[in-house]
Amino acid sequence: MEARVPAEPLTESTLEWLALARGTLDRVAEHRRNEEWVASAWADPRTRVFAVQGGRALVAYDPSPGLVFTSPGDAPEGDRYLLGVDDEGVAYFAVQAPLPSIEGAESASLRRVGAILGDRDSGLMTHAVALEHWHASNQYCPRCGKANELTAAGHVRVCPSDGSEQFPRVDPAVIMLVRDEHDRVLLARGPSWPENRRSILAGFVEPGESLEQAVVREVREEVGITVSDIRYMGSQPWPMPQSLMLGFFARSEGSQELSPDPEEILDAAWYTRDELKGAIESGRVVSPGPLSIAAQLIVRWYGGPLPDMPPF
């Protein structure tokens, strides 16, 4: 097998392509509480609106995949989320409402289309899906239990009784590609995954814990080894339902025996590039889909797209 060399050094601080981290709009956060500005943006006939419901939006595929927009005057009734403004000054809103039926378009989830939408639309749908889920899950004041109200153009909920404000929750999670002294990659299978599905390790950050500490703890808990040389690589939102995935590279220390936690990991193994290529081509391993940051971390180690990955 011909040696693969990553297009950029592994010490780079960012990943070159992340499906759900490609938004292009100015989020205009400074205008969200300005009701006059928001009303003016909604009244502008240039403004584009799309509906979101249950984490899905209407997508058309001809000539290329894209969200289906309408003008504010034709938009359905529902809670409005101001998502941002483009370089031409056009504002974009999402409305939480049933998806209309339009010939040539279909209801699609972010998992299905997040990687094939263009930069603008991928960012818009990611933002809208995250807000929709948060609003659906936080309709009551955690202090007094009374129904709270949407404000700040969809980015805050406020209790009309005590005035307390609630902001969208984001759960940080570390995801790490671990390599050993022979530059083999560690891949594992979770309990609920298909028999041939493999990916890198991941887990949520605990209170009072740094990201680097979370990497060390999760690897030790899941497969029983210690790691060092931890390097941050990049992040992307994962609003299914409310995570932010923070990608890292790490190295195992010396020769250590893998000891998977049976509640977290069904099996784990080291793979050289040749071994991984052969396992994928034979169907024994299916790699993560291009929507995930796991795919980008593996691609960086492998030196190019894996045999079962579509081109990014």
C-alpha cells in the first residue's frame, strides 16, 4: 500500500471541513433584543424564511440540494428564530411550524442532508434545529414552574413571573482519535451499534473538568489505557439534541492492553492503515459517516477519504 501523507500537518489547530460548522451568516446577536429592528427585518420582502419541525426542514434537490425558502408574507404561523444576515443584507428566519407540501421537495433530517447542503444552508439548518429542540424542551421556568416566553428573536426564554432568563443549553463532548506508538488507530463499537460499525472514542465533559482531563478519563474508562500528547483539532455543533463535539488527537503511552468496559464498548482494536482499508473493503468495518467529526479525524490520520466514504 502506498503511504498516505495528510494534506496538512496533524499539529494544525483546525479541521479543513466539518459538515455542521460551515455557517456563513452574521448572526447579528446585537439586534436580537431590538424588537423594532427584528420587525423591520421580518417586513423586508427580501427576507428568506423556512419552516422547521421535529428536527426536519423542507429540502429540494434540483439543481442542487438546498433549503426551500419563502417570503415572510407566505411563511406559516409559529415561533420565529432570527438566524442571521448575509453579505447582501438579506435576513434569514426559521419558523417552528408544520412543513408545507411542495412538489419537488421533501422533509429531511439534518443527519440526512447536513453534509450535502451548501455552507449557508447547512449552517442555517443546524442553527434552527438546535433552537427548535431547546425551545421544545424548556417551556417552563426551572425556578417556579410557570410557562416562560420566547424573546430575543428566539434565543432566550424569560419567565413572566420572576423575570429569570434561560439560554440555549449546549453540552460539550470530547471525541478523540487515539494512536499508539506504531501509529495505529484505535476503533471501537458501542453496544447499540450494528456489528460492523466502528468509530473513535467519545464522551461528555463532566462538571469541573477540563477538556484534556475529559479525554484522559474517557479513554481510561472505556478501554482501560492512558493517553498523553493531547492536541485539540477542531469542533462542530451536533444538535441531536444539543452537543458541541470537540475533536482531539491523543497517543497511548507505551504498550498497553485494551480492556473495554462492557457497558460502554463491545469491542476495541488497533488498526494500521492497511488493516483498516482491508476491513472496510471486505465489509467487516463500516466507518463513520461524513457528517461526523469522527470521520474528519480518521481522514486526517489515514491521509485521505476511506474506501467507504463519499468525497467531501
